[in-house]
Amino acid sequence: MNVICVCLDTFRADIIGPGRKYSHAHTPNLDAFHGSSVRFNRAFGEGQPTLQVRRALFTGMRSFPWRYNFDRRGHWHHAPGWHKIPPEQDTIAEVLLERGYLTALIADTYHMFKPTMNFSRGFAHLDFVRGQESDNWKSGDPRLVEAQLARHVRAPVDMSRHAGLVNYLLNQRHRKDKDDYQCARVFNSACAWLADNHTAGPFFLWVDSFDPHEPWDPPPEYADRYFEHDGLDFIVPGPAYARNGSGGSGGTDRRGGRGSPDARGGSGGPGGPGGPSEAELRRIEALYLGEVTLVDEYVGRLLNTVSDLNLLDETMIVILSDHGTQLLDQGSFGKGPNELHPFNTQLNLMMQAPGGPTDVDVDVFVQNHDLMPTLLGRLGVRADWTDGADLWPLVTGEQTAIRDRIVTGWASFITGNAVGRASVRDDRWNFCTSVGYEDEAGDELFDLANDPEELHNVAGLHPDVVSARRGDVEAVIGQPLPGRMVEVCDPAPAPMTHWLEQRLGRRQG
């Protein structure tokens, strides 16, 4: 049996399928896949964001707590857990390669390919699709994109404030039509690989699309579908873009760092004392949904290719995401450790296997490190060395649950010893606390029965629950809270962005 996994970055779990908050988003291909798949409706990350999730996906081993001090020189975004796969941990690609599978990774999630990273281990075919975000791919005089930049930031344009966005715009100067957009290049490459390799024997194909991660930069007509606007397109929003001055924490870490690495060099805040207008906020949401629709279109091309090549009867297909993002949830845009709620922490996880079953809902807690043992189990390989569990007995009804609560750690992008926030979620409560440092905000506890939107902290009313949940986190990190992580994170800029900051600073200084 072949395996195809499609990982979508920053794709909220409340978009695909009927009755979801964003079911109005135009996603016909993913909706059709959802309708005929096994749906894990309570999938959450165990360690987030980007690299931490993928490491557990590839190895079946937890990435939280943060406990490795690998050399990361030349690698930027030094968050806890934001490093290579430990040498002693086998990847699913390595395991399957040794069993005769042709393995392939096609991705534009550039974090996996930075200096000192080794996420390509075990892949016989590798296509790194260049150009996302601060990928140091295309250089050039920043004045080449000054006109484009002016469409995404408020006047007067101070290019030195937007070096990261200038980096991205230089990377995208080649675009002529929608097939030149990042997700299009990823999925078109995957379709071409399937055409060339589908008869070569059993294969394992991992397709990793960074979209719909910011910058939310779809072809304009895709955003226009949701809200037309003749103003600026703020394609890299962050916590500064809050409704009614709410100042929601969004991606900002409580110790003053950024919860999302991608806020660096973004669109520079709303500008002006009044903040963004309601039309601007609606347009930002439309940009995200437009990118979701673009991703759906190219996922559809891949699924059609699988069908056209007559592979459906011999191929297991998995579509998943690594985390979500805020779309004015709790007042702002962004993502980070201060908002460990489902709009950030919940994952899409859908599977179709030859011979079924189909149209099945699994409504118990599962996590990303369960994927590797599940896939290997379907291929007849026991993965009892992993931290995760084979989920297929939940599908067949042999088991009714594998855990009654989950622990999620989300890393903060901060210099010094590793810190972040952790969540313990069960049927009734979501408990959140800081790890690695004392947080002036204290513990948070949300009563899901009476507060499903998780808006009101009731930690002071339920000390016994707080004590028990703190004990759950302490069991994972192996020490009393807040604990002290041995991993140390040091700052490192993106090379191209660093050069731009220096050059632009000199030019305008």
C-alpha cells in the first residue's frame, strides 16, 4: 500500500466540513475528502508550532518538553524545540526506505531545510520549493519591490521597518499567474512526481504546504470572493491588528517576545491612533480565506491526479495541519503560546484508506505524535518504540479511547532558557500555565461546559482542578513548575533579512 500525507500549515480546524465556524469558506475539494474520510475531530498538537509538530509527526516522539541543546548556528527563529530531529530518533521515511518504499518529500516549509536541520532524512526524492517568507532565496535591491511594499503597509513607507516583508516580496518577483504561487508550485510538483513514480513500487509521499501560513497573499480575486476592498492589503497581520483597540495578545509572548516568529518584519502595525478600520479587518480575514481557497484548489489537483492514475485502491491518503491561527478570535490576529485555545491548537486530521471505512467520526483525543505509529501499523510495522499510539483501533471500534486528557506545549520565541506555555485539556477543562518562567498572569482555567469559547479564567474558583492539572504538566516536564529547561535559545536573524535591515538602516539613517 502507498501512503500520501498532505500537511497544511496554519489551516484552522473549523473550516472543513459542515457546521463549522468557517464552513462558508469555498473548499469543495477538502469538503469532499472530509465527507468520505475517517475524521479525527479532537486532534491537537503535543508541541507547537511548526517544527515541533513536524518532528513529532515524523518520529512519533514528543517534542515537548524542550530538552535538546543542538548546534543551531546559522538557523534562525531559535524557539524551544526549534531544531533538528535527534539522531537517535528514527523517522518514518527512514523506516519505510529500509522496507523498500520509494520515499519523497515535496515542501516549501522552509524551516525544515535551514542550516543544521535534517528533516529530509530518509527521503530518496527531495524537492525544496523555495521562496516562502524569509527564505534566503532571491536577493536584490529593495527598491525593486518598493511599489509592491506600498500596497501592504501604510504610508509613509519606511522600508527599514519591513525588511522581512521586503525579503518575501523579492522572493515572489517571478510570479506571472496563479501557478507561480507557492502552494501551486508545491502541489504541481507533487502531481508531476506521482506521474513519474507511481509505477515504481510502493511509495511514501509527504507533501508539505506552508500555505495558508502568512503572508496571506493569494491572487486578489480569491480574497475578493470574501470581501472586496480598495485599500491596502495587510498580508502579514499580527497582534497590532486588534478590533476596537482590544489589544488581544495574539502572537505576543507575555515576556515581551513574539509568539510567532513571522511577526518579524511584518506589515508594521495598523498605524494611526484609531487602529485598523472594520473594512481593513474584514479584508485581512478575506486574505486568509482566499489563501485557504487557493490551497483547496491545488489539493484538488493532487487528489484528481491520484484518481486519474488509478491509485485510490492502493493508496492511503492523510490530510492534516500543524496548528491554526486567530482570525479576530479574542480580538486580534496572530498565534502564540498565550492563546492555547482550539483556534490555535486544534489540528485537522483526516484519513482515507483502501477498503475503508469511510465517513467515520472519531471523537476522542488524539495528537500529532500518534500519526507515525498509525501509518506504520497500517503497513504492518509495529512502532512500539514511539510515544504515540496507533489510532486505527479507534476507527474499528476495538478501542474507545487512548487518553482522557492531552498536554500541549507551545514554545515562545525568546532568548535564553527555553520557555513557553502548556495546556492540559480534557472533556471539562482547559488549564494553561507557563513553563520555564514565572508568569505574572498566573494560571488559567477555562470551564468548557459553561464557557465553550474559553473567555473567562476561573482558576481562582477551582483550586483542586488547578492543582491536579499542574501535576499533569509537572509529570511531563519531570520537575515542579515552572521548571527550568536545559535548552538555551539564542537570537539569530534571517541572513537576507539581516542584510536588508543593515542596508536599509544605512540608507535611511
